[in-house]
Amino acid sequence: MNRSGLGRIGWVLAIAVLVSACGGGGGGNAPAASTFVGTISGFGSIFVNGVEFETDSANISIDGEHASEDDLKVGMRVTIAGSANGTSGNATTITFNDDLEGVVISNAISAGQTSGSINIMGQTVNVVAATVFESKVAGVSGVDQIDAGMIVEVSGFSSGTGTIQASRIEVKAADLDSYLVLHPDGVEVKGIVANHDALKLKFDLGGITVDYSAAILDDMPAGSFDTLFVEVKSTAGIDNTSGELVASKVELENHGDMGHDGDDNDEMEIRGLITSAIEGNSFAVDGQVINVNDKTEYEDITKSALLAGVMVEVEGFYLNGDFIAAEVEVEHESSDEVSAVVASIDITATNAGTVTLQNGTLVTITSETIMKDSRDDGFVAEQKFNLQSLMPGDFVEIHYFVDAGTLVATKLERDDM
């Protein structure tokens, strides 16, 4: 898998050709800005989309509040403004906003299982092998132990219409009352409004009806709210009688558009799930509309295979308000897993190399491998765990796919034996 970043010469030439063909300016000059959207896979500074971003001078924001690198965690889906050259980059801003922080309605994950779905305030949250799990509630050590009524934060790949594939899921509190002690603004959910009833003061977000009759409206327009991207906050939670979410605030998000905005020639690289399949010359990744044309290059995927649920990485740029894909590449997901004690480690870069297990299995670790330390049996788990932290004798669980006979890790988790 070749990661050369947005600075690739061929990609810039593609911009020049496309802009020229569309009658725009800019020629072969470097675009004005670069945006990277992806999941934090590990720390050196931070790794996102296979790029190690320096963060020394970065302005970091978490849910609208100033933060530091120490507040960033593996599995968080972030937006980075900055620059990249190959596998090295420099971040000027790093922004994290969770997709959902809400009350669990039901959990369909069976005991002992690590994947499945959870209903959190009417949103179907899918937990997969690559999902990073943490809990601040004692006794909850796995996703199968999440109970109704608990408050869970989710970051991941959202359709905006009620489905989220979690890249990170964290149990924040055992119930709403204890959660409100530290979070007086309440729980929150984002999504695209459907079935707005202006007389009853209600609308739907995914699988839940929102009652906003007593809510503060922030930047919401007159008339119908349908199709607008909003954030709903609630201090009252879910009404026991109606099953509706009682909103304390409804706020228009990103001018009502789930996607990202950009000026002409601004670059963007986004990794995520296709949420709307290709139709004509456009598809959507996590709500971001992406346009393709005859100059778009495809790696390990064809245009007709751009279907909902496929994980891709798209590099492109903005032109006349549209995001144009220069390259679309399929992203491999885990096909199997292995658990064993580490025999040896060969480090070739900050967070890349190979790991040989005591059972003889050799696994390649890349800068995109999710690295997580989950030990708690007499250890303090390392938040900034990376390949250089791993030691022979450590017990690991590795999820991987096979590429031309090579086992490539998508996730390496150090755990108690």
C-alpha cells in the first residue's frame, strides 16, 4: 500500500489538468490549504491516514473546547488542517467532535463477543474489529457489558441518518444523573432531520423522535428543518412514556450541511465509509459528497464498486464549490485475528515494522495500524502506545488482512494474558 500524501507530483499535475479543463485558474501551483479527515491510529506525534503529523504548534480543539495532545486518543476521528509530504506532516489545527454521546437503549452484542450493534438514542452503532473500546465505569471491560441507561460516547463513520460505524466507543457514565454532574450541558446527538412537524414541535434523527418544544433553537431557520444537519442536546434524556428524546437545545451544524466546505484548489484527504453509493458521477463518504470524472484514478477498486459500506480513502480538491476526487483507494478491513505472546519486534520506522509471535506468525505493522494498550493487571496502560513501546513477552491481539501472502495488521492491542 503506497502512501505518498497530498504532495504527490502526479496528484498536483492532475489538479492542474482538471482545473485547466474546467477553465479555472491555479495552473500547477500548490493549492492554498490541505485538510485531512481520518482516525487517529497511534502516536509519535499523531498518526492519521498513515501520516505522522507533528503537533508542536497545533491548535487542538475537542468538542469546541481548547485541548492538548494529551487529550487526543486512539480511535478518535479528527479533522486536521496542515500539510503533508509523504508519510510526514505538520498540523496547524486538529479538531475532534464526537458523533454521539448518549443514552444506551439496548445492546445486541452477545456475552463474550466484541462486535455487533448497540442502540444509542435511536442511532444504530456498529462495533467492528477495529473499534477502540474504553470505559470509565468500573466493571465494564468490553462492549458486551454495556447496559441500557449507560452513557456512551461514539466517534466514527456516520451516515447522518441513524447509522454509525464506531472507530472509538467509550463508556462515560453508568447513568444520566452521574453524567450530568460533570457534563451539565447534557447528552448530544448529531444527524440529518427527517419528518419535521412544526405544529407538534418534533422531528426524527435516525430512529428516535426529538421533542424540541422546550428547547433553545440556535441558528435554526424558519420553516421546515427537513434535510438539515443539526446537533441536539438533552439534559432530560429519553422520556419514559413517549420514548422521545427531550431536547434542551437544537443547533444548526455546519450551516446545515453534513459535509466539509472548501475554497477553490483547497486539498482534502478523507478516509471513511461510503454512505451513498455511486450514482452518475457522485457518491458520499460520511456525508461528504464526492464527484468523480474521467481523470479520477482508482486503486484496487472500480467506479462501479463504490457501494455503501465500502471503506475508502479519497484524495481530491475543491473546484467551484464541489469536491473533485483525484484518487480513490479501497481500504482493507480485518479478515482474521491472532492472539499470542510477542517473540521479537523489528522496527523500521516510528510506528512501523514487523512483529513475530511465539507461535511463529509474522505480522507487518504499518503507520495505519491502530495501536492500543489495554493492560490493567498491575499496569498503567500507555495512552501514547506505539510499536516502540512493545516488548518481547507482551501478549497481543492482532486483527489483520492478507495482502499477497503477507499478514498486515489493522489493529494491534496489547492486553493482559
